[in-house]
Amino acid sequence: MNKVVSNAQAAIFDVQDGMTLMLGGFGLCGIPENLIAALVQKKVKNLTCISNNAGVDDFGIGLMLQQRQVKKMISSYVGENAEFERQLLSGELEVELIPQGTLATRCMAAGYGMPAVFTPAGVGTEVAEGKETRVFNGKTYLMEMAFEADFALVKAWKGDTQGNLIFRATARNFNPLMAMAGKTTIAEVEELVPAGELDPDAIHTPGIYVHRIFQGNDYEKRIEQRTVKPR
């Protein structure tokens, strides 16, 4: 099976309005920059986006928010984005804010084929509203459902033509979990090599989880807030 596509536009050819997308990254670290740009260019709308955060006003998912492409955000952190705040407060954007560990675990459950997981996070808070609870060994747990995403869009440092992926440093954040969880997983990589060139012991995501892969370009790799020590 040939998993290599020419670019981001070719990779998202079948992403349609109203779909649910997982987008890897933590803050602006390890986000699929090329794929997000392609989604903006394609102008798909009414999307549900599962992501740790919502980018910033002029970068990452923030670009999609500017174009009113996102109907719902499922996230654990939504700071640094004034447009996100405006849409939330005006009722234009639906938001499900969940604990970060729960976000990761629901991704993991989808990848493992588990329909639900139990977690103590959120018990007794607004997070628990409308959700089933169970008591194990005297402690109350919430039942959280595994995510169901049409696509997972991830970014890796290096990959091969079979879809095996290596993430670099902190870019290995939500990307591996989401790569496992999407019905269709698309990976953009900084360097694409022939199958067999990657050290098997260094691979973080096996190619069995990846359906399409391409070599990206022009990565900005921004930092949300650059903090430096005064001279």
C-alpha cells in the first residue's frame, strides 16, 4: 500500500464539512502546520476539533477560528487566543473543556479500541454533569467515552514511506496518542525517508496506524510566549 501523498492538499482531499478532527501538538509545539494551512485553504467548516489547545490568534488552529471553520473545540487549555474567547463568549463556538489527562486517556482509549475509561478527574465538578459515575474500592470515578474522530492530523520529525514515525523531544506530546486514534491518520514529517532506513528501536508510532504521509515544508515552529532573561 502506497501511503505517500504529494502534499497537505492531497492528504486532506476527503475532509468534509461537519467532520471531527484530532490535531496533535501542545501549545504550538509539534502542531501539523501544513495540514492546518491546507484546511484553511480548503475552507471546510462546521468542524469539531479535538486538540490540547486552540493555537493563537494568527497561528495554528487560531487560523481556522479566524475563518469560522470550527463549530466545536474539545480542549484542555484555551488561553492565548483572543478570537477564541470572543467566539466563546458570543455563543458562536461550542467548547468542551476537559482535564488534560482525560483528553489524553480518551485518545488512548480510541486507539486501543476501548469504548470508555473510568477516571477520578472531574468528579464533583461541572466536568461530571450528565456523565455516569461508578464507585470502585470506595472511590467515585467518571465514565469518559473514547473519542470518535474521522481524521487524526499529526506532525513528526521523521517518517518513512510505510508511515513509521519518530517524534523529536517535546513534539512527542499528543501526537502518538492521536495517531493511534483516528479512523484515518495523516502524518506530515520534516524528513521522509525510504522504508527500512529508520532504526526500529527509535520508532514511536508504527506505520500500521498511519494511512497517509508526506514531507512538509516551511515550518515556523513558533513559541507561544518567548520569555528571556534581561541582560
